[in-house]
Amino acid sequence: MAIFKPFKGYRPPKEIVKDLASRPYDVLNSQEARKEAGDNPYCFLRVVKPEIELPENIDLYSQVVYDKAKENFRKFIDKGYLVQDKKSHFYVYAQTWGKKTQYGIVGCAGVEDYMNGNIKKHELTRPDKEEDRMNHVRITNANAEPVFFTYHANKDLDDIVARIVKEKPVYDFIADDGFGHHFWIVEDDQDIETIERLFNEIPCFYIADGHHRTAAAALVGNEKKQKNPNHTGDEEYNFFMAVLFPDNQLTIIDYNRVVKDLNGLSKEEFINKLKENFVVEEKGTELFKPEKLHTFGMYLEGKWYSMVAKDNTYDDNDPIGVLDVTVLSKYVLDEILGIKDLRTDKRIDFVGGIRGLKELERRVDSGDMKVAFALYPVIMKQLMDIADTGNIMPPKTTWFEPKLRSGLVVHTLD
């Protein structure tokens, strides 16, 4: 069974929360973060992307960057931008996108659960990105940003959350990107005890988004354990901050691909090769969005095409073989376009579905890319099946929106 416990969070006063809460560190580059932070002294990007206060040519992985993160985090506390709660709480965090709202519970997951597999992953992590976030956690001594977990929905937990959110939230704002963020403190001791007990009866949690942050938080906690001769297991470093959403409230959106060239083929030669494993149909200039599994959209030289995978290209009984990213990678990117490693090949790029199909058109029409592929999104059951069977998804398979806002609450390791 997996551990999930309350903690004494550091939170902003409600008067500045909208100015303080930021998008997560990995959805903006340094230039974008500088622009977004501007002259706003409260912006939490000053903690999670501290290079914005340093020279533009700074090495993002240098010690001075992490030291600036620590300095700014302490400054936020000293100036009262972040104030620690007097007792341990769970928190309810809701996000609204259009007509949909999803409700998660913020608490602390267990380092040991990540190490022993009770927290299940579906992606590989890159050592350089892992080490970057480990340094941030080590030097700030905090989980500045939560990780995004899911679990099989539990009616008793749903009922508690439904009751809590009838009360007025402590934070309630719409961010500049249009997403709504709503935040409640779980005050009642009985509710806190019940939530902890119910989560401790759930066999496992699944990483939805934030594999690098999860690995970093757990590995730093494990380091601290190894270095402490008086380790008991109750120390705060044994836990890291997460938001847990029930699986039936989450939607994965598409994660699309754009490629720089046709590997020396003409348009006609490329389409003829596609027809060996796909039924290809020209759709004209109107956007074509796949509406079911094993159907793809392709944008090439100003026109959209549908591509329906033939039966021999996928295996609906194999959690990896059923995925459209697997089909596209094997029969198009690898066999035709010669792209063997999605993690390292510079000829391919990935576009989150939040940007829309127009972004695929823009990348191709600009001459930056030659061809774009639109995919039907993975569903939560597929993600969980892959994690349950110990498999790993191909890179850049899932895209979750809205992203968790950083700075609403912070967990320290002491």
C-alpha cells in the first residue's frame, strides 16, 4: 500500500496568490520565463527558474543558479510571500478548463514507495534532467513544485472532496492563460485522518506528469536517509509533495510530431511508402483531427491527409503494441524516415495538443518542418495498463492540461 500524508505547507497570502503562482519550470524556456516574470517581485519563477535573475548566458546547471533558487526561496519566506501553516494539512486543488473541473488532493507521497515500485511510472527519465531537479531539491531543501499523480477513483475520497469544495476556497483565480485554479485547506482533523487512511488502503499511485521531479524528489530523500545514521523513517525528507487526481477525472490530450525532411524521398515516393501499411486519403486544406484509435492526420505541402493503420501494424492485446505512437514510430518514423531514437534525433520535434493543429500547419508552412503528424490521444486505461505491466511508453506520448500551478503550496524537507 502507498503512503500519502498531510504536511505543514508554506503558502502565499491570498492577496498575492495570483501574482505569485506560476507555470511549472519545464513549460517555459528562460527567455519566456524572464518575460512572464517581468517586474513582478512575487512571481514564483524566481524560485523554480532562478536564472531569470542572472546573466542571460549563464549555464543553467551551474551552482550559482541553484544558489539563487535557495536565496530567493528564503527571501520569499523572510518577506512573508510564503507562510508556513501551523499544523499539517491536506489541501484540495481544483483546476478548471472550459466547462471541466478536476479535483485533486495535495499531500506527501513516500520516497520508499517510489523506490519499491508502489509509485508506478510509464516513462524513462533523462539523467541530466534528473540531476538538475535533484540539485534544486538538495540546495533549496524543498519540493518547490508538486508532482502530478493519479489513482483508481475511490468513492469515499470523492465524497469527502465534494463536501469540502462546497465551502469557499482560500484561493480562487483565473490565470493569464485562462485556466481556473481553486484551493481549499482541509482543516478538520477527522477528515485529515480519514483521507490518510483511505489513501493508505490504495495499492499504488501512478505518475501522470512529472517523472523527472518525482525521481529527483525520491532520490534526494533516499540520499538523506543514507547519510543519516539516526534515520527513523519519520523525517520529512522521507516524503515529497504530490497532487493526486482520480483517474476518472483526467483527460490526456494528443502529443503530435513534426519532422524536418522526408529522408530524401519526394512527396509521391513518401506517400507510396505510407500506403504499404496505411490507407491514405487526401483531405484537402481543412484541418483533419483523428477521431479514433489507429487513425492519424498528416499535413504535407499545404494539404491534410488521413492515415488509417492496417490491421497488421498494431496489436490490441499488447499494451505497447496498441499505441498509435508505437505504430507511427515503427512504420513511419523509423522504417521510412530513418528516425531511430526519438530522444536524441534532431530531425523530429514534438507539439503538445494544447497548441492545436494550426500549430502543426504553422511549423510546416514556415519551412521549419516538412511534415506533421496528428495523433489520437492515449487514454488513462492505456497509461495504467502500461505502468501495471512494467512497460515504458515511447517518448512524448502523453500531454496533460491544465498544468499544476507552482507556488500554491511548498513542502520543505526538514
